[in-house]
Amino acid sequence: MADPTPRIVDLSQHVGKTITVRGWVTHVRSSGKVAFAVIRDGTGIVQAVFVKTQLPPEVWERFKDLTLETSVHVTGEVRAEPRAPGSHELGVTGLTIIGPSPIDYPIQPKEHGIDFLLDNRHFWLRSNRVRAIFSIRNEIEQAIHDFFYARGFLRIDTPILTAAIGERSGLFSTEYFDEGNAYLAQTGQLYGEAAAAAFGSIYTFGPTFRAEKSKTRRHLTEFWMIEPEVAWNDSADNMRLQEDFVSYLVERCLERRAAELRELERDTAPLERVKPPFHRVNYTEAVEILQKRGSSITWGDDLGAEDEALLVSEYDRPVFVMNYPKEAKAFYMKENPEDPRTVLCDDCLAPEGYGEIIGGSQREDDYDRLLHRINEEGLPVDAYGWYLDLRKYGTFVHSGFGLGLERTVAWICGLPHIREVIAFPRMMHRLKP
């Protein structure tokens, strides 16, 4: 017996068969004796063709009740039709309306402002463009797991509520029973370091939170991070892992999500050039380059978005900026033995002006230096007692990095703003829907 409700994406396997499709109406039109409805089921679209002379009168009349986003069961014969949306069509023999949709459906086939679309994000998700974006995001997430699994990494799930922080940026705090304040995690890294001492090569993958009052196209207050941590890897090893990782994610999308990239009108030529080795530029050299190109940056400053775009403008693939001044970076980074003013770290900057997608470093493995940095930053030593223990009992060279999922998806999709690549974006002035 044939499957009565196959997915639209699988219709090529059912040509010549009569099946039932379940989905939602995205377009309707009629030319008198022939009518058309495009049906979406989340996997694809198909055009349903209603011929008045071949239908029971009640089915033909029922077509007139179809509006945008009416949910339906449509029965008909599958036909290959390259000119039709989705390259197949259904010769309709039956129609059941499951959920009517009022004619005032908020998102009509016309231009809408971004704020309106975000206010109606629960409906905006239904568009072909958004489906393409999230198919690419899904591919990247699966590729992340495949990459690390193939290399013997263990996934570790780290706390979202924590007493210890990893970065200088703002925190979301909450009362935690009788224990005082807890903070929403900015990173899983500190816990990842403990896991690396136990298991060697690990990665974390989860939501992180930054309470920065930022309105840029590259910032969210809630986003997802992938954070590997590897025992015995130094800074050079760390960068090699990063370039292999990023190249793999890009290659995977080019191979498996070409149709979605076309839907987004993404120029894939820049992506095809993303292969190891990536360019490497020392921070001091980067400052000199930027100053020659007109930037007002001075040594000791962190690179802003404009500086990052200016720096990568003449490169054909991602760029590592290495060994920043310690004052510009987090307390846990390893002091550079060749220049104690700096730390052994890197930012991986995506081309085409997309900026930093990875921040990584070799971790400080010396107990006394780490304690000194914690005190310098004015952090509560008690909250970091367990973290210091990692340097007290069997310290070891180790490195890791964090890749921002949304920034990476936005770059691979070629999108101008990070808010489009997460289902329900949380930004400084947006908490709904």
C-alpha cells in the first residue's frame, strides 16, 4: 500500500500515484474553470491543480474558501511539471479544509518593514527565504557534531547558571536561593577546561547570554556557541583546528545546501575559496596596516567592526589576528613569552566584512599568573577556586575557542543582519514573540 501522506520533498518518488498532501496554502488563483493552490508542508511546495469539470461540485466550491495559511489535506495524482513551483503538481481529486485562516492574515504578498516582520516572527518563519536560512543553519549544526565526532571529541553540556564568569561584558543575574547571585552563562569554556583535563578533547554547544547594550547587526543577547577545548594543544594547534573546522562547515553547505544558497541569491565564489591555510596577521602588524589605511586605532585597542572589515578587505579567505594586548582580552589567556604585553590568542575574521566568528586562545596554565590576573580584574577569587585547582593539580598546556553559530550562519548565507538566523531573536529592545 502506498504511503497516503508523503512529504512534498519526496514527491518525485510518487509520480503517477494518487496521494494525500497535508500542509498550508501559500497562494491561490483561478482562471474560471481551472484553479491553482500552492501548498507548503515545511519540506517543500507543490502546486495543486483544480479542474472544474473533473471534480465533484462540492470540492470545486470548497476551493473558494481557501485563503493564505489555510491548513488542508489535498488528494490527487502526482505529476512531474518543471514549470510548476517545486517541479511537481497534484491533479486534485479531493480537498479537506482542516483549519480555516481569516483573510486578514498579517503577512501578505507585499513589502513589509523589518520591525513588522519581527513582531510577526511566528508567521514570518513560514516563508521560503526563512526556510532556506534554517535549512542551512540545521546543516551547519549537524556538520558541527559530525566534525567533532569523527575526531573523537566528547560533547559536554555545561551549566547555564553559574557563579563564575568568563568575559568582561555585561551579565544577566538572578537570585539563586540562599547562594547569592547566579549569572546566565556567557561561555561554557571554564567548565570545558575541567572536562578537557578529564577527557582530552571535548566540545560544548549551547546557549550563551551577553547583557551588552549593543544594537549592531552582529550582536544578540542570546545566541549559541560551539566551544572545543583540547588538552596539549598550544595556540598554533588551536588555529589549525579552527581553520579545518570552518572550512569543513563551509564545504558541507556548498555540497548539501546549494539550492538554499541559490534561494538566498548567495554568491558562492567567496565561499569556495575558504580552505586552509587561513591568513595570519600579528596584532601589532594589523594595527600598522589599519593605520596606513586610515583607521584611528592605536596599539592596545581592540579591533572594532570597521577595523575588522578594513583589515580583511584585501584577503581572499578568513584571517587570524593573533596575540592581542592582554588588557584587551580575557583574564584566562596565556601570557605570550615573547612579548609579555600580549597573550597567545587569535580572532578568526570572516571575509566580506562579516568580522569575528571565532575567538580562541591558549589558556593560562600557571597557577600564580592566573591568580594574579583574577585579582587584577577584580573578580571574586572564591568563585574561581575550582578553576584555579586545574592549575594546582596536574596543570597542562591546553587551548580552545568559541565559534558564534549565528555569526557563522549569517556569513555563509550572505545575510546583512544576525537577527535573521535565529528563530526568535533576543536583542536589546526585543523580547517578543
